[in-house]
Amino acid sequence: MNYLDKTDLISNLDKIHTTELGKVRIKRNLGLETDDVIHWCVEKIQNPNSEIFRKGKNWYVNVDSCVITINANSYTIITAHKLKK
């Protein structure tokens, strides 16, 4: 796991996006009420308590008991889910 490259993700927040099905999946998995899933995810990424690392082709953001998975090449949010206790 590489914690040193997280500046690459942070410096490209404007490129983060997802598909329509991705929005539906993220809302369902996290139980979100908001329709602006991308903005919600970007805020979580910017959270000072977020743990960001890259493993293979994906970025993983652990914050507030959830994990957001982002493709490292396209900056597409693939999925997000709650951490199991």
C-alpha cells in the first residue's frame, strides 16, 4: 500500500466522476439522502481524517466508517461501502 502518492488524488479532485449506475450503487450502499454523490465523496476525500492509499489500479479512501474506491487512471468512483464492524 502506498500512502505517499495521495497528493496525486488530492490534486485531481476536479476529475472525479462516476456513472449513473455508480451514483445509485453508492447511495444504496451508504444509505445517502443526497443526490450529489460526487460532492459528498469529494468532501470525504478532503476530510483531514481520511486515510488515502493506492493499491494496484485503485485509490481507497477510508473515512467515517466507509471506504470509497476510485479508479486511479480515470478518477471514476467505482463504489463505496460501509466498513463492517
